[in-house]
Amino acid sequence: MIYLSLCVVFGVATALVARAKGSSWVLWGLIGAIFPVLGLAGILLARRDSEELRRACPNCGKVCMLYDALCTRCGCELAFPETAIESRAQASRRSAA
Ligand SMILES: [Zn+2]
């Protein structure tokens, strides 16, 4: 019984962190409830993808994340670019202002 309430508490805590980070809070709440400590640690360590810089693939032009080593569309190897594209979060803040 104590274990069940622990699962609920961690599930809710994980869901709240996920929602604040802009991830799926339903999915993370479930993960947090099934793996009480691991789920919360997972969302705390997860990247906030909308804040990451992006860049265009030189081969096919697909916009990839800056940390990607291979293009997710054409598989082209990506060197670290000289110029990056602003993150989705920056772009939406700029267009909102
Ligand atoms: Zn590509």
C-alpha cells in the first residue's frame, strides 16, 4: 500500500516536471508511476529539445538538431556547423514579441 502511494506521488511529480519542460505529461506520468525514482530522474535529465539549436543538413537541407551526428533523413555525416539555426523556442519567442 505504501508502494502504491509512492507510485502515485512520483507519477504526479514526474508529470508536473514533464509539463513544465514541454514534454508529454501523460506519458511521463505513467513512466514516473511505473518506475517511481527512475522516471523522475529521467525527465529531470531529459533534454529540452525546443531549446536546442538546430542546423540544416548540407546534403538534403533537412533541419536537424545541432547535436545530431548523422542526418535523420539522408544519413549524411554532419560536421559541427559554423552557423546554427535558432531553436524552436527562440523562434516562437521572437515571432510572439
Ligand atoms: Zn540530409
